[in-house]
Amino acid sequence: MEQLREDVTCSICWNVFSDPVSIECGHNFCRGCLSTHWSQISAQGHRCPECRAPFSRDRMIPDTRVRNLVEKITKPQQEEPEPQGPGAQPEPGHPVQLVRLDEEENLILDKKALSRCLEQGGAGDAPVCVVSIVGGQRRGKSFLLNYLLRRLRSPDARDGSWMGQEDEPLEGFEWRADMQQVTNGVWIWSQPIWVPTLGGKVAVLLVDTEGSMGIERKKETSIKLSAFSMLLSSYQILNISNEVNDADLEYLEMFVRVAEEVGKAYGLEPVQHLDLLVRDWSSSPDLGAEGGEQHLRYIQEKLEARSPCKHPKALEALKRSSSCCYLMPSPGKRITMGSEGRLRDMDDDFRGSLRDYVTALVSSAGQHIRMDQHGEMLTGTQLAAKIKNLSDVMKNHCSGFSSPCQMAITFRNQRVLDRARADHAVFLKEKPLAPHYCPLLSGPTPDGLSRRMDDCLTVDPSAMAHQFMEQRRALLERCRKEVKELKEETLLTALEAELTWEAETFLETYRRRYQHHTNQRALARAHAAHAEFLKEKDTDSRNPLKCLKVRPGKMAEQFTERRGDLLRQCRTDMLLKKEALGTELEKKLRQKKETLLTELEKELMWEAESFLETYRKRFKRFAIAAGVGVGGLVLAPVGGGAAAGIAAGAIAAEAAVLGIAEAVAIGAGAGAVAGGCMGGGVGWGVGKKIAQKDKNWAEGTASQGEEEDGMDEQSDKAHLIIKS
């Protein structure tokens, strides 16, 4: 592939053939390269650049075979995606509109396009040089940018070959050689073009701005567009026609004031580099940088001669070392009367001036990196952020840009309002907003979460609203003292509405959360009180004497009564606050409260029923044990010894763990055996009789338990001690 590329490489430009032609001696060249070569050595006649054979200029023959070969070699490369970043080769790209104007001439920034151009393709993290051009309408701004594109795309060209072929139409930014305006708003080239510097590569971007001060545009619109272009640029070109006159200096005065105000507002170095590019110069034979230097000194002398200086900011800018002037002659009638920008249509002196100016600009582009006001380099991402901020100012201010003085006041007022918004945002951020949920019942609350919740609950919503009102009043009063002119009350009214909306949005959320945590506290207290009540009853139920004093039915009544007390207290604690009354929020909060109370009642009932189920079983066991014990105490005297009765009761109590029916049987049997062992006919008979009664009663109780183990009514009515 490399050998084939050598066969289709032009020996003049050392690039692959573009529009290849063949001459009489058989050698091939690019048509444009050959035409340029012959135009430079026309005095020596037309000769082949390789073999020096004489040749007629009219005998350049298009070489279709070579053209087809070039297409086959270059097509696979064209289909491969180009890499992005400092190491990538320049891409063709296309113009992209950054700022458009709506029907009311408000500036609308395309933020997506801005991000694509300044934050992607490697430019986001790289230093950027932005070359921007402003000036009057139909003065060749887009024409100049397109030749800058050609030069940037040919970084290795050492002569004028970068300017293109003689018949090549000028492409890039849209332009037209007539009186109709073509560029509207602000446009930028879609791809950065990388240039090498000692510190690494710099992304160069080109920006085109519609003509200013046209009769179809408002003056404010032109100033806004100029401010936008100025904010973008690190290399600013002020395009002037014929010579620098008073109107141009007035425009420059405004331009510099705008730059200073934007620099203060957004932390940018105002007017890093300024070129006064004078087009169609005809007042003296001196052209280019040398003639521009003389003209610049003349302007400075004229401004200094008048006291007071009519345009002090313009004079200050022109005296800076970063300001230059360049004189460029007319391109000729063929260009101005409808040409497509071809080289062959330019006058020679204009062609030379254009070549020299563009070459000098591109060679120094890497030195003009966009800086902030502290001299720190800006990346594409950082510059994009500042542009977005400026676009918001332009969008929010439909007036206040009709003069440099008004521009300064507008930006000053904007800074005052921005400080007020920032202070209000800090105030809002410091206000406590507890989390939506606090796990009070599922474990210990984290200290930080508890403190935030406590903070929230210490300030009543009405008191919080009063704090916001006082803060808003203080900020508005401060702004009223600092804002100058330009519909002061309108600005303050808009600011008040904005701050009020922020406060109301916050307070609506705060009220909801305040009520939520008030409810959660009430619910937590109810749960805690019920848990304490349940614990107390559980402790008492483990003591046989205390347990047998309260029948299961009575215990259920106690739980019902306690639950009712807790629900009434919780309902009182969850009452809506007065600031919510009569609002849609009140209705929602009431519905939420009733839902929470219903859920609480269900939870307490479940806890009570769980306890009562256990309580009923304990009550029955203690009741049976008590009956067996009584039987034992009666048998003991009959047998002649109390020890036997005590032993019988102990045996029955020990056996109670086996179940209610088994406990009764064991207890009854123990009573009968004890009676027999103690001897005595009377004792045996009495013991047997009593034991038989206890056994019958126990069997009946056990049978009842098997049929319905949880019946409270039977337990409540059953006698605890059986009498003979």
C-alpha cells in the first residue's frame, strides 16, 4: 500500500494527487500545484518540475487512470473513523450554529452543540484557542475564516500551496459575495484543529458572528452578539472597512467596555489579543503589518490630541502590546461581484496580503490560549461553562444592552442579584430537613439521624415560614440599595417572586416532613407505652397467685381499655397544625393520620391477642395445680401426716409441664395413693372419695380443653378450688 501511495504522490505538494493531470513529458501533478508552480516561475517559461522539459500550459490533460487509482487507495482510509484528540488528523468538519435569534431577537444557545464542539473530541480537557471575528455586515468575515481553515488543515505547507487550487471554490462557513446577509447568530466550526506548541497541542476553534449594526437588527442584539463572541475568543479580530473612523472607534469603545464587564462577571481576561483588520485599504501604498503599525500610531495620536479623550477605553486597548493592526487591500472586482472565492479571481496584492496575514495568525495561534482573569489556562469544558452562564444572562435580560454604560449597569445588577440568590440558597441549605423515614421501632436510631430529626421538630412550620420571610426581606432590602437604575423595581419584583417560590417549595416539603415525624413520635410513644404495659402483665402472669386473681376475660378488658387510651392520646398528639388548615395539604394529612391510627390499632390488637393466648394457658395450668394441691392438703391429716399431702401436691405440680390433662390425672392419683399409704379405714375412704372427685373434675376439664383450648368463658367461670 505504501508503494502504491508513492506512485500517486504529487512531487510538488508531496500529498496524494488531487485532480491529477498529465503533461507532454508523461509526469503527473495536481492541477492546482502545477498552476501555482508555473505562476511563480512564469518568467523562465513553462517547464516540467521534475525533468525540466519545456511544456505548453494549455496541454494539461486530466489523467483518469491515476484518478481512479487514487480513489481506490484513499477510499478505505476515508471509511475508517478518524481518531479524536490531540493526536488525530484534522477532520473536514462543518459549521454549527451556537446561538440563534428568536422572533423577538432573544439569544438562544444550543447547549448540546456547545458541548459537542468544546467538551468532546479531546478539547474538553485541553487548552483552547478561539479565533473569533466581528464587524460590520458584508465585510468578508466568513471569507477570511474559510482561508484560515485551509491554512490550519495544511500545517506542513511551506509556501502558498495551502491556499488551494486556482479553480477551487471556497468552502467552509457559508458566505456569498453580494449584499444579502448570510450569517445569522453565532457559528462555530464543529471540529477543533490541533496545532503543536512547546507545551503540547492546542485545540483551535473558529467562530463566526453575524454582521453588527445592521439596520434590520436592534442595537441591543448586536451588542449581545458581540459580547458572546468576545467571551468565546482568545484571539479577537475586529473587521473594519476602508479605514478606522469615528464610528469604528465608538464600536471599539463599546466592545472594550463589554469585554471588561464580562471579564469581571465571569472571571475572564478581557480582550486577550485584538487585531484591527482593515479591509479594502486604499489610503496609502503601505500594506500588511508594517502599514498597519503606522496607521495604529496615527489613530493613537488623534485620540490623544483631544482632551478629554472621546474614546478612552478604545485608546487604552489600542496602546496594549497585545493589539495589532493589519491593512489588506481590496480583493478585486471579480471577488466582490459574485465570485466563488477562487484564487484565480483575486488581485495579486490581495492574495499576497491574505496569505501573509493568515500564515502569521496560524503560526501564533498556539500562543493565544484562553485564560481567566488570574492568568490560568481554561480548558474547553471550563470555557463552555462560562458561556452557558453568559447565555442565561442574555436570555433573562431583554434590555439593558443598548450602550456600554447600560451594559456595565446590567452586569453589575446581575452580580448583585446573583449574590442574593446564592445567599438564599445557603440559607435554605442550612435549614433542617429530616429524612422521610426513621426506624424508631426496628432498632436504635443513629445519632446523626436522631439529631436531624430533633432539629426538624424543634422549629414549628409557622416559625420556619417566618424565618424565610425575614431572610427574603433582608436580601431584597440589600439589593434595593445596590441595584442601579434599569427598571430597579422590575428586577426586585422578579427576584422576590423567585425567592418566594423557592421558600414555598421548601416549606411545603418541610410541613409534610414535620407532620410525618410528629406522627412518628406519637406512634412511637404509643408502641412504647403498650410494650411497657404488656411487659408488666407478662411479669404478673408468671406469678401463680397474681395470675389467678385476674381471669382471662378480665385481662382482655384491661388490654382493650389500655388500647383505647393510647389511641385517643395518639390522635391528640397527631392533630394538624394551624398552618395546614384549610388547604389541600390538610385533607391529605388527615387521610394519612387516619390510616396510621388504623394500622396502630391493628398492631396493638395483634400484640394483645398474642399475649392473651399465652395468658389463658398459664391461667389453666395454675388453676389445675391449685386444685391438686388442695386435694393433697385434705388427705394429709386423714393419713396422720402432713408430709404426705405436701408430697402429693409437689408431684402434681411437677407433672404439670406434661400438659393440663396429664397434670390432673397425676395429681388425682397421687392424692389417692397417699391416702392409702397413710392407712386407716376412715382415711382411706375419705382419701379415695376426694381423689375420685378430683379425678372426675380433672377429666372433665381436660376434655373441655381438648374440644376448645382457648375458651375464656369456661376459664373465667371455673372454680379454682374443689370442695368435697
